Amino acid sequence: MDLRKTYIITHYIKAIVATVLILAGNLACQAQNPGETERKQLFDYQWKFFQGDTASAKSRDFNDKAWRSLDLPHDWSIEGKVSPKNPMGGAGGYFPAGIGWYRKTFKAPGEWKGKKVSIYFEGVYMNAEVFINGKSLGIYPYGYSSFSYDLSPYLDFNSENVIAVRVDNSQQVNSRWYSGSGVYRHVWMIATEAVHIAQWGVAITTPDASSKKATVQIKTLVKNETDLPKSIVLSTWLKGADAKNAGNGQIKVELAAHSEKEVAQTIPVTAPRLWTPESPALYNARIQVLQNKKVIDQTETSFGIRSVKFTTENGFQLNGKTVKLNGGCVHHDNGCLGAAAFDRAEERKIEQLKEAGFNAVRTSHNPPSEAFLNACDRLGLLVVDESFDCWKTGKNKYDYAQYFSQWWKRDVDAMVLHDRNHPSIIMWSIGNEIVERGTPGAVETAKMLADAIKKIDNLRPVTSAIVDNGKEWATLDPLMAAHDIAGYNYHLWSAAADHQRVPSRMIMQTESYPKDAFANWKLVKNNNYVIGDFVWTAMDYLGESGIGRWYYSGDMPGEHWEHDFFPWHGAYCGDIDLIGWRKPISHYRSLLYNNTEKLYMAVREPEPDPIEIKTTWWSVWPTWESWTWPEYFGKAIKVEVYSKYPGVRLYLNNKLIGEKPTTEEQEHKAEFTVPYAPGQLKAMGVDNGKEIEATVLQTAGDAAKIGVTVDRKEIKADGQDLSYVTVEVTDKDGILQPNAANRLNFKIEGPATIAGVANGDLKDTDPYVGNAHRAWHGRALIVIRSTHDAGDIKLTVSSDGLSAAILDIKAIPVKSK
């Protein structure tokens, strides 16, 4: 038999084995690693789902055959229709909520006998009650915390077991933004020996870090859940990205029966690669528990070697170098995917933030997914990890305030223990715009939360986002003193006076208006005690409906909390829109903070006389990359040019319109008024009289065809990988038609599904799950999700009167470890 035939037969045998294991309801990770029983195993596949409430669903013998089959992560709210009748209201984007049930049937492998087996949920929104074979394991209220339950006493090795999860998101309104509903993050099974490393039991710090040498300190919590004392050896190996040994150590440990012990190891690393946003070098710690020279437990933890320091004299220093934080706030949704935290969706979000010039992100107002933080580590984005939106006093009737007193400690511990090894995290935030902020009780709560964090991690500072409460700003000084860093929401203009009053205060603007980009950049640039600015927001998001809107005279005026602005069902205040298009404000902000782009041009939307355009607090004037305004022929149109060059020149059809300076004195902006005529609009960056760089806008003809671009043409056939396809309606020459609003139809063939569809218009109530959507300003987005089968995927995008586009993508087999 030749090698090719052997390979084909072997390949198909493996595929058949994997398929059988899935169909048998065995653990999901076995589809990726047939025949293996790992310590931590993905439990996302082959669940049953029912939207509604049925108490008998907790029972082991409940018949769920009529229920929908699906893989996690899953958000049922995003699948629903946006409607003003839905209970989430404007805060949640007018999406449906309610109660849902998930069930999964599985067989416990014989290898689990005598082991500690637990189920681990990364996040369920919200009030998740978990059952095993009809036995309730508990209810976890907070939708953003990770939690686990011990299954060992309840597993049946002779017949099938059933995990059932009741998710209750029916008490509305409970969030000020879109929360989603369901088991929206990963689920895992964890199986260990009775002597093992505890869940979240590894803490890695680098108290000394330089390019010459570093000290890596590893603290490992080891548990002995047997009736006898145990003697073990804890062995740790450090490896760099090159897989070479970077250091190791081992220590003998005596464990009493039914005890746990934290074991500290210090390992020097010579000439380490330091973690920075520009060069995010990661290391790996493999920690083994050995008994009688046999490995009985093993974990691997990724970490980075870096130092952080905060002083009023030098600001925030990373590895001894002052870094100014150009930050953005983000909510947890992934646009048309809702809350579902697919690894690729979280990774793409970080890619977009990096591309937009941000070096930091604030996870407002809750801990993010593990995949989000892993991407920040890997791609190099600094993180402010935030816990809550409220403490004891709520902002909505059913929000976290009703759980705070009983649950805050468990949720804070979960955040810090779960996230502490991520080098991207540089500080912890304990809250946002706390309602009781002007009271002595708030000071005590802040101290309580900060102390709890520092018992686990005393190397990172603690902050929270504090907003004016309508009284003298200085009355909030006691609250700010309870933090290491004072977080200002929309109040950086008072930094100079505050510095005079409280010289020791470190200041960071935790939220700012997009329109104030230049003023905030200047304050950050010129004052080391101001370490950065985080704009509200980096990205558009669902819920908080109408924030960032602009409107026309005759429309309902006001801010998003003052009226119901349906069909607005999201926030348009982001630098990046819902499908990933960078708005002009994004290019301007990046130009201020970075030297990666130095010239950009956009056109202010003209006012259709006599109607006027009105802006709101979080909005900027609607501005577009467009020189296609046929209804304004001969009328004056304003053109904005952003430039890091000393000056710019503007040409229309090769005729000079004018030249203007664009230094810091002009806020690196120039505005030209141009009588509209179709053709080519060109801006040139000028230095010492020389034209250095050009940017061009070209008038588009009539919509004629569809163009598609894809972020990845190969995706893994693991049932979770994604490919993002941007659709553009263009003229016959391929120029984007920015006024196109064609209805687009999507057809998928092959081993994939359409996970979501969208445009950037947060007034468009077309469903986010479907096979059609309108273009907005010429663009739309389709998200393709793999199945468990490899093969060729074909996407066809069509629209009446336009030439269709066809895109080919490959789903590639998942490699076994």
C-alpha cells in the first residue's frame, strides 16, 4: 500500500472515530483529540436548548428530543427580533430576554472514577442554576463571573448523565447595555486526581524585570482531598515563545490530609524578552505535581515578563519607559453575534482596536471573557479590568445592586484570581459611576473592594470611574483617596486645578466624549500625572439606544436617557462602527497619538436646507469618506483634512483649492469649503513646501456590482471558527458607492453557517441572524461559522440589479495534539 493510500485511510478512520464520539455524546474536546481524556476538556458541543421555562427539564429522564440542538457559545437574545415591546427596553437594545434551558447528555469515562470532576462555566447571563442528574448545584447570579461546581459525588458511570442549566434573564431591566441571554461563553469539564492544583491556583508575577534578567515568582495552591497525608514534588518549567527552556525549579511538599498549601517558587530568567504592546512576548509555565516520580497533575499557564510602575513624576511606566494610555472603553457584545464570546470574535475585536491606534482598553463595566484577555496578551493591548457597574445602590430595578452585599466578595475574587496572570492587565477597576459616590458609605465600600483585590494582587493599582454628582467636585476627594489611581469620567479639564489641590493624585480619564479628542490628548501629553484617556467608546455597541446619535431639525431632541428613540437600538458613539469600519474620528485620534498614519480626509455631511443637523453629547458631526453628493452639485461642502504634516493642500480635479497649516496650533486639522463637483478630491501633506503624501476621494458612479473581502480564507472545522466577510456595493469600476442601500441576499454552501449579518446603521431593525440584510453607506457584514466538517465553503452575495459576488473559503481539519 503506498503512502498516499495509507494517509487517506488513516485520515478517514480518525474522522469516523471522532464522529462516533460526538454522536455518543462524549466530551466535546474528544472531537478535536480522539481518544484522549485531558485535564480540561471543552464541553461546548451537542447541547439541547429550549427558550421558555419548564421545571421538569432539570430531571434526568426529561425528553428533550424536540428541543433545538446547538453548540455553545450561544446568545438567544440576538436571534430575536428588535421590538419596542421587548422588556429589555432601550437600555438593552429592545431585544427579547426571558428564561431558557440548556441540557447536555454525556457518559462519564471510566478514567474519571476516583477523580475530582467539575464543570466550569466561563459566563452565563444570568441567574444560572445548574443541575446534574436532577440535583441542583446552585444558582450563580452575576452574568460576567466564571464559576464551577464539583460533579464527583453525582456522576453515574453505568448510564448517561445529564447536565441541565436554567438561565433566568426575565427580570428586566437589569442592565444599562445589551447583556445577551444564555450560556454565552465556553463551558469546560475539569478532571483531576484527589491531589491536584486548585482551580485558579497558579499566580505568576515578575517582581524584577529588565532586559538583562528577571525574577519569576510562581505561587501554586495545591490541594490534598484524600484522608491521608501526601508527599509530593512540585516541578515547574518555563518556556519562551521559541519553546526553549527559560528556567526551572522543583520543591518537595508535605500535604496533610484534607488540606491545601500555597507553594512559592522563584525562578531567574536570563535575558528575557519583555512584554510590551509593540512586542508582546509570552512565556509558558508548565507546573507538575509528582508523586512517587509519577506526574499526577499538570497545568500550563501563559504569562509575560514586564514591570509596571505609576508615579506622578513619570506617569505610567512599562518596563521603565513612560507610556501614555490612548484608551477606549468597550462593552462585551460582538455586534451581530450578540454576547456570544467566540474566540475569533474576541480576537478580531482586539485586532480592530490595535489597527485603530489604541494601546489600551477598559472592559466596561464587567470582567471580559478569557478569549478577550488571551488576545490582548498575544496581540499587545493594555487592559483595565473592571468589575461592576454599581455597588449597593442600583441604576435599574433588577441590576447587580440586589446581589452586591451577598456576592461582591465572590465576584471580585473570581475576577482577580481568574485574570491575574494576564500581562496585558495593568490595573483593576472596582466600579463605574457609582450612584452613592458622594457618601461616606461609598468610601468604605471602595476601601473594602480595594483591600480584597490587594489580598490577592498587590502589584497592580486599583481605580474606578468617578463622575460628577452635581456637587462640588472636591467633595469626591475622599472617594478618590481610596483608590491608587483616580478615574475621571468627563472631567479631565479639572486636572490642573486638582493637581494643585492634591499633588500626589494620579489621574486617568476613564471616559471622555469623542469630540474632545484633541483637548484630552493635549492634557495627557503635557502632564505626567495624567496617565491617559479612555474614550466612550472605542466601538459601537448594542443597547444604551441612541447614545452618540445625531438628528435633524424636526426630530425628537434630547439624550438617550431622556426619551425612547426606537428604532435606535444601539450606541453610535464608537470610533469603530458595528461592522468594523473606522469612522473619521478614529483616524483623527490615532493620528494624534501615533505616527502610523499622518494624513486623512473626510467630508462633513451637508445640511439639506432648511433642515439642520443636530449633535448630542457623545456624537460628532456625521462625516464620511465620500465625494459622491450628486444632489449638492455647485453647493458648498465642507471638507476636513487631518494631518501630522505642517500643512496640507487640497485639489479638486487637479485644481488647487487652497493650502492651510495643520500644526498643533490648528489641532492638526484643516477645513475647506468646496463647491461640489464630481471627480477626484485630493489632499496632500506638505512639509517645507514639498508635497509628501496624498489621500484621495473619488466620485462613484451608479451602483453596479458587489465586492467582497474576507479576513480569513481558511477556518478551522471546529464548529466555532469564524470568517468575517465585508460586502461593498460599488460602481462598474469597483469604487464604493457610499449612498447605496441595496438589499443583499446571502447564500452559503458547504460546511458552514451564517452566524450573523449586519450593517453599521443602528436604526436598521433587520434581524442580525438571517440570510439577507440591507447595505448602509454601501457596506454590510456577514459572519460565517464553521461546522465540524472540513471542506469547501461557497458564499454568494446577490442583489437585484447588481452583479453578484462569489467567495470561496476552506474549512480545514482540526489537528490533533
